[in-house]
Amino acid sequence: MRAVAAATAAPLLILGCSSAGDVPATAADSVTISDQWAKAADSGMSAAFGELHNAGDREVTVVAASSPVSATVELHEVATDSGGTPFMRPRAGGFVIPARGELSLVPGGEHIMFIGLHGALRTGTDAPITLTFSDGSATTFTAQVRDFSGNQEDYRPDGGAQPPAHSD
């Protein structure tokens, strides 16, 4: 009788402790992106934007991004120098998406930066982007390329220590 009770209880204990249906196995399983788009550009640099949603119970951190459209992809933020001039710089530590929260990637704020475009990003085409999370998982999405003329900040890869170069 004890053997039958133990055999019956074991699967119930396993099911009772399992939260596989409630807790995503990786950060990539909990994060989705919506309203994603990239800025059209003929050459040089461009950027991608969108809404990152975290359905998980723990915050997740995006630590890197990559895309076949450019030689380098960086996670960026916009800051202002002592004179109040906005500039872009790499985001130290990556992008943190709060548990059951969102992070907006927007022009003039945090964004994904393409540096060294391999070719023109034309309006109406798609740019694939892969995000890598601190747990090693990754997710890929496509961003539709759109025309956008705003936010022409300086880029300062040194984190803003140097003032912008001025041309005469």
C-alpha cells in the first residue's frame, strides 16, 4: 500500500513543483518586440527602435546586438554634454528590461546603433537584428526600414569625454 502511495505521489510532487508553464526558461523566451523599425540611410550609420516587452518575473538585460546590415552594432543611449548638446554613446551595462515591464527604444533615447553599414538601408526593406541577453540566450526580429529625419546627435564612442569636433 505504501509503495502504491509513493508511486502515485511522486508524479504529483514533480508537477506541483514545476513552473515551466509560468516561468520562461531563458530571457529570450520572455522578451518580445513590437513597433520595431530602423532609420533609412544611404551609408555610414543608422539606428533601430521599438518596444521591448518582458513577460517574465525577473528583469532581463540585453548585452549585445548584431545584424548583417552593418559591420558593428552597439546598444546606445543619448546623453547631454555640459553645454546641453545631445550626443550618442554606448550604453554601459546594456539595456535592462524590468520584470513584467517594457523598455522603449526611441530616437533621442536608448536605441540600437548600426555602424559601418554594408549597404544602403532603403525604405520598405527589412533589417534583421539579433539581441543577446546576459544569460546567453538570443532572439532575432526584423525591423522595417522607414524614412526619419530627426535626431542628428553627435556620436562619441569615448562615452562623451571629448567635445564634438566642429568643422569650419
